[in-house]
Amino acid sequence: MKTRCLRYTGLGAVTALAVTALSACGGSGADSGGDADGAPVVGVDYPRSDTDFWNAYIKYTPRFAKELGLGLKTTRSQNDVAKLAANAQTFIIHGVKGVAMAPQDTAVIEPTLRQLAAQKIPVVTLDTRPDTGDVYMVVRADNRAYGEKACRFLGTKLGGAGKVVMLQGDLASINGRDRTEGFNECMKENYPKIKVFVEATNWDGAVAAQKLQKDLTAHPDVKGVYMQASFALSGTLQVLKQQGLLVGPEDKRHVFVVSNDGIPRELKDIAAGKIDATVSQPADLYAKYALYYLKAAIEGKTFKPGKTDHDSTIVQVRDGVLEDQLSAPLVTADGGTYGGVPSLKSNDPPLWGNNLG
């Protein structure tokens, strides 16, 4: 598909970064995604590429764009809201028919959403939900349930008493807030004898490792760790190894670790007894249904709250904003039920982390 240089008189000033990215209108200013002649072109911004989860999402996106008959232009905002805003301008100038994004700072994205809306470009956000502003659809799982599932697992394993560390994400993100609230409320209600040490990490693995080291030194009787995402996996295992605590679950020194993402390494580490559980956040379905809803928006389709045909539920999170809450199962070594929460075995074939070819 050939790209035309488009002008929008109502757009206003385009940021210098966006203009530079366009490369004098001759280039896409974005990673090419396999445009198909005659197919509507959508823009997808990749929020980061420093974790296995997001690299998996990046890998799935062009695959599903092709399956859905969509042309694709992509940008990378690298966890920078200013870059995301500039990338949105790039998409506008290229005349995309819809945009999928995963803003990591959900509190400040509304101006960008308004700019896209002014050009009648529908937006689907995935993984995160903007704190304010309208979008066509939000594609994510119930992140409060992520925290609750981790709580139920650790609460069961610790017998309702002891100490755990929560390596928290960034509270500028609704995901960090939801996972924290879900975990804390579940602990308070169901396991009041468990002491939770909450450590802010800003989704930074080095920070997480340093704070876990501090907590284990001050409280050597810590018996559980909840990592709000796999960003903390390598550092957590290294710290446990240094402390002589990286032992199998049959050893009384074992520290029970729950992660959140479902990346291939987590599944292998569960099978090996290095960590104990994760919540499989569906990187494949995020890519698939973000694009599915963009195509639906282009075709003028509308949705309402209720069950879907793909094992999820659409809920209305506020006036004018719907969220398709995809399935995100707890994953363990034995596939057991913990605190009333069922789990899948780490070697279960349908898990996306076992199918990332």
C-alpha cells in the first residue's frame, strides 16, 4: 500500500518529534507491519520493548493484523507519554483509520485522546485504561483480580500467617493501582495475620531487587513475594539465590513467589520449583482483540456490556467507556485450587507462554 502525504488543516501544530519521524513524508516514521493493498491501515503504538511480555505482544501484533485483513503502522513510545503524544500525531498525518495504544501513565493521556477524536480516529487501549477521556474499547483483564489471585495463593501457602513483600508497579498506571488494591484488600479481609511490606518499584527490576534485598535482610522470616509483573523476575531470583533461599518448595527455607504475566520463563521456573505461581496476562489476546475492535470501529459496529463469544465479559467502567475483560488464569505447578481460585498447570498447552513460536 502506498503512503500519501496527508494534510489536516484542523490539526494545529504538529510536534517537531512527529515531523522528524515522518522523514519528509516519504517514509512511514514507524516500523512497517505488512500493509495489504486495499486494507484499512491502523496504527499501533508499542509502549515498551524491555520485557518479555511486551516483546511477545510486539510479535503477535502483525500476525493478527494479517489475519484480520488490516494494514499496520507501528511506533514505539518507550514508556514516555511525550513520545506517545508525538506518535499519535504521526498516525494522524498518515491517515490511519484507528489507533491501538497502551499508555503506561494513564493519568495524562486525555489530551492525546481528544486530538485523535477530533480527527474521528477511534482508539482502543489495551492492558491499561485511561483515567479520563473516551475510547472505543478497553482491552485488558481484571487487574484487581490479579492481585486477589496472588493474595489467595500466598495466603493459602502461608497458612494465613507470616510476612510477604509486594513489589509494586507504578501507581501512575491503573494497573499498578488495581493490582495493589486487589492484593491489599484481599489480605486485609481474608488473611489479617499476614504482614505485607509494600515496595514501590516503578516497574524497574533493579529497584525491585534492591528493595527485596533490604526487606529480606531486615525480616529474614519473609515467606512470600508478589511481583506485580515479570519485570522483577530475574532480580528476585538473584536475591533469593544470594540469601540461600532459592530452594524447592519442599524445603522449609523456600520463599513462595507469585508473578504476573505468564511469560515462557515464568512457566519454566514454576515447573522447576524456582517460583510458585503466576497470573497469565494474555499478550496474544491483547494483540488480537485490540485489532479486532479497531476493525469493528472502522466498520461502524457497536457493543454493549455482557458476555462475549471469546470467554470474556464486557463491562461499562464509566459513562461511554466499555472494557472487554479477558481471561487471565492463575498458573501453578499442580493446577490446584487456592483460596477458592482454580489454576492451570504451568505446562498447559493453551497458555500463550507455551505457544510463543
